[in-house]
Amino acid sequence: MTNRQSSPTREQILEALRDVQDPELHRSIVELNMVREIAVKDGWVTVEVLLTISGCPLRETIANAVTERIRAIPGVSDVEVRLGVMDREQRQALVRQLHGGELPASPDGATPPPRMQGLLAEGSTTRVIAIASGKGGVGKSTVTANLAAAMALDGRRVGVIDADIYGFSIPRMLGVTGRPTAIDQMLIPLESDGIRVMSIGFLMPDESEAVVWRGPMLHRALVTFISDVHWGDDLEYLLIDLPPGTGDVSLTIAQTLPRSSMLIVTTPQPAAVSVARRAAKMAELVNMEVIGVVENMSGFTPAPGAPTVDLFGRGGGQRLAGILGVPLLGEIPIDLALREGGDSGLPLVRTHPDSPASKVLREVARRVVARLPVATRASEGRIP
Ligand SMILES: Nc1ncnc2c1ncn2[C@@H]1O[C@H](COP(=O)(O)OP(=O)(O)OP(=O)(O)O)[C@@H](O)[C@H]1O
Ligand SMILES: [Mg+2]
């Protein structure tokens, strides 16, 4: 004997699917108007879900999530998910929607979804932090990669822009390779352990390729990374790894994202400090707030308990912070595993959470978050 329940309504199905997100776009597939045909017959549900591109690498993930949600509705006996692909017009409508343009009618004809925003929108709540030094090779990229990983470990939604167009190193340090999905003119960042990442390295034929770009092209590439990449308006922190000698790039960031902040990395020796001061001066000129100083390579302890050797001098971070009137957020020791982690794409804070360098990096991440808190959103916690 079967206990027949009435079939679910179209509205019930859409409601059940509202929590399913497109894994790349980080938005509800219902809000994005990806759920199209819905047919229900005697407990049999057939839905058509339109993907953005035919080669969508996450089609299985979406199909499984949809099946699971619908199956959980009382009265459903079986589910068939048909995956289709948006045509050009539908894709353009989606991109307009993600950029904050007009919204397509929602499939249930009910209230339209909330207006969406990009990084450039007035109401964007994403905190943008540029990681700068003055001198090259002091550890900006290492600090950026590990701060991003530390923030992600603390449950923050974080992204990284590798603004070092000539010498990109973020893909290697975060262990992320591949090509970003492009939906018309919009690029979807790649992800590594939940960190959204964009680098010129993803767009190059191979890593060893030299980029011979002039200033204006550099500017354009960075503006593209800011405005044409779908960071998602749930992104809380966006870290920008700057190249050494940061004048032009800081200017581009300050012009494009006027509310961004700067974190300055220095080594302990006086030469690095005086160059780092120039980066801070630049920040001041372009009206970016310096939120703190991080000292890197602050001494080396050859073995546990052995005396620390100040390979690169001492006290530079404290001095610089004093001069700038900002806090010293941490002193990161020299750690072989930190360098190895950068080379192998496994951030130290993940692989060696208890190492002294990791503890400092995680503390720096928390101090940055405390200094730049984000507003919590009503839509928190929606995971497919
Ligand atoms: N605290 C540390 N202990 C050991 N090695 C480190 C540390 N910080 C950075 N390194 C290593 O030093 C090298 C330079 O670091 P990184 O590339 O992060 O510097 P950068 O400031 O981004 O350089 P560039 O100016 O070229 O962009 C890398 O090989 C990195 O792994
Ligand atoms: Mg670098």
C-alpha cells in the first residue's frame, strides 16, 4: 500500500531550490533564473536547469544538489534534472544582472531577487587590502597567500588579485592552475580551498612566458581584474598582491576602488624600511589608508630552543609602524617551511598550523579583520 501524498507545486520546488548556489557564481540558481521548465506528474518531477556554458566543469555538482533538494520534498517519488545551456541572450542577461543591471523576471513571477552589486558598486561591502612593500622580495606574495588562507580558515570569504603582471607568483603559492571560465566578457575567478583567485598567470599559455606589457596595458589588466571578474558580492576581503615598486599600480587601485586600504610588508633592516616608507607615502598621495605594518623575515631560529639569529637586522617593522603612526601587526620569522609551502602551493598556515610563523600570520589575519570588520549579511551561510 502506498501512502500517496499530493504532488509538490512549482512554488514549493523553486523554494526548495532557492538555497542551491551556482558553485562558481556564488548565487542562488533560482535568483539567477537558471531553473527553467518545471514539470510535475504524479510525484515525478522534471526540471530543466540552464548552465552558463556548455563545458561547465561543475555540472555534476549542480545536478546532484538539485536532485537532492527536490527529492527531500514530501510527495516526490522521482526527479529528473535536465541540464541545458543558456543561449547568448540569456547569458548576457545574467551578466547584466551580476553587474547590477536590470533583473530578468523571476521564474515564479514573485518578488524580484535583491539587486546585485559588483566591487565597483557604491554599496559594495568587500574590504579591499593592497599588500605593498617598496623593495622587492620582502615577502609580499608569501604574506598575501598565507593571509588569504588564514582568513579562509577563519571562515571569511576571501579573494586574491595577483597584481604582479610581470612576475605573478600567486598561482604557484596557492597551488591553483587552470583557465577561468568566461561568461561573455565576465571572468569567473579560480578557487583554491575556498579562496577566489585571479592572476594574469591563468591567462598565459605557460608560466614561463614573459609578459612585455607597457604601463597602460598593465593598468587595463588590473582594471579588468577588478571590474570584469565576478568576485561575488558576498566576498568579504579582497587582497591585492602588488608588484615591487608600486606607484602606478597603487594609483590604479586607488582610482578604481577609492575605499581600499594598504598593508605594508618590510624586512627588519633599515634599507627596507626607508623604501617601505615610500610605499606608504604613495598610499597617502592616493588617499589609501595604511592599516598596519607586517615585518617579515624577523630572525631565524636554526633549531627549536637555539638562539635566534637576526639575519636581516632588527626592529625595522616597529620603527616603520612608529613613523607611520600605524600598528605593527606581526613579526614573521624566517621559516624554511614557509618558503617550501610557497613553492609547492600549500600555504604554511594550512600545513603547519602550529609553527611560530603560522601563528603570527593567523594573528595578523585576525588583526586585519578586527581593523576592517565586514557587515554580516542576511544571506549568510547558503552553501549548495
Ligand atoms: N618568512 C619567510 N621565511 C622563509 N622564506 C620566506 C619568508 N618570506 C618569504 N620567503 C621566501 O622569500 C622569497 C620572496 O618572497 P615573496 O615572493 O613572497 O616576496 P615578494 O615581496 O612578493 O617578491 P616580489 O617583490 O618579487 O614580488 C620566496 O621564495 C619566499 O618563499
Ligand atoms: Mg611578489
